[in-house]
Amino acid sequence: MQLTIDTQRDTYEQAIAAVQAAYGLNPALVASSWPDAPAHEPRPDPADLSGEELWEGWTDRLLFDTVAAVMPGARAVLRRLVELGGTASYDDIREYFIDHPEMPIPQGKIGGVLTSVRAVRRRIGPDNRTRVLELDDRVRVYRIEPAIMEGLKRAFDLAEARPDLLREPSPEKLLSFRA
């Protein structure tokens, strides 16, 4: 026997009913009695993002590509900075992530985690030398250019809707985050 469930069209209830019917657990439910599947909402796609320049070559698409490509720790730090309005002290970020339940980053490792942003920016960002994230060493403050904040919010919204497009940590990196 072969059972096919279309995950784009069939509902969870329809899938369960098909498995039950296939194994004779609920013979009253057969494929012909399934209710019509609800209207299919298309999944958000990075191709739908604007190519309009937000600031010095940065577009919604380039910001999403950057968010998707950075290591998960760097993505978490960027997201936190966006939540804080684009500016936060090094100490505030460090304290937030030291004992973070999902993405702990050991003390003194924030800068190392954020090297992923610089590396990705060289590969993905606009041709000029602008950055997504700046660190003012003099006052130890991280800053995101206000002109790209809304674009980063849209990038994180898409990242939340499509986690399948995001870079995952390698097993070796997971060990270093937990060290």
C-alpha cells in the first residue's frame, strides 16, 4: 500500500483521516468524504522582497540574505539589536546572551560570534563598504543604521515564517556555543 499526503494542500486532519482509513482504524473516513482543503496561502518567499535601495545599496533582499546566511548566534544578536531599536551597549548584549536559554554565548565571545556578520557582508552585501552592524569601540556600543531598521524587521519576519531558509549551526559550532 502507498499513501500520499500533499503537505501543501491537505490539512492535518485529512492526513490523520487518511492514515486511520489506511489502517482500518476508522473505516467511516475515506478520501471521498474529506472536506475540501482550505484555500492554500502561498508561502512567503525572499523573491517577493523589495529590490529598492534602503540605504547605500542595502535592499530588503540583501538584508534577508544576510540574516539567513549568518551563524545563528550572530542572527540572534542582530535580532536583539533590532528589538532594542538598533542601539545597545556591548555589556547589555553580553549580559542578555550569557545565560540565554536558547542561544547562550559565553562571556567575551560576542565579538567572535559577530565575525559571521562581517564575513557574510563581504559575500552578500552591496559593493560598497557599508555595514549592517557597527561597533563604536570608544563607547562600546553596537549600532544598526536607522535607515535599514525597517528592512531588517521585514527580513526577520520572513526568517520567522521560513526557518527552512536559514543557516543552521554545525554540530561543532553548537559545542562552542555551549562551552
